[in-house]
Amino acid sequence: MILTTTNSIEGHKIQDYLGIVTGVSNATKATFSFKAEKNKAMFEDTMNKAKEEAFQKLKANAIKLKANAVLGIKLDIETEQGAYFFVSVTGTAVKVV
């Protein structure tokens, strides 16, 4: 599965546009103090896990459409009342050859 933020993939031809796919993940934000490197690392780890989960869901949704690539991926991170954050990735599922 090719995942890219670009609208084309060098050396590949888009055979079919299959639809828009998304992947969403959320996590609870604990109270982190950025004065301590350990807390900063914990926050970064939590954020990276949420992003990875969102990308895995995006891929799974693209596979359901029989896509072998997702183009034009956009990443959005939102917070809700300081307690949660949401990671959303969106792109266009395509079949490339």
C-alpha cells in the first residue's frame, strides 16, 4: 500500500479512483508538564500512537475498496476541552499500475 500526500505517484498510472477514505483515532491527554523531558516524551509517544492508529484505519478502509494506494493524504489534529485529542487522516483511495 502506497500512502502519499502528493496527487500522483512517479512511475505509476492511476487506473481507477475508488473513493475518499478516512482513519480516525483519539486519545486522552493526561496533564503533561513540558518542564520534564520524560513527560514530553510521554506526550509525543501518545500522539505518535494515535497517528499510527489513524493511518492503520485509513489503510484498512482503502483495502476494503481494493485500493493499492492512497493519494493526497491530509492530517488533522483537533483537541476537545483539553482532555482529548483526535487525529484524522483523509485521502483518495486509488488503484495504480
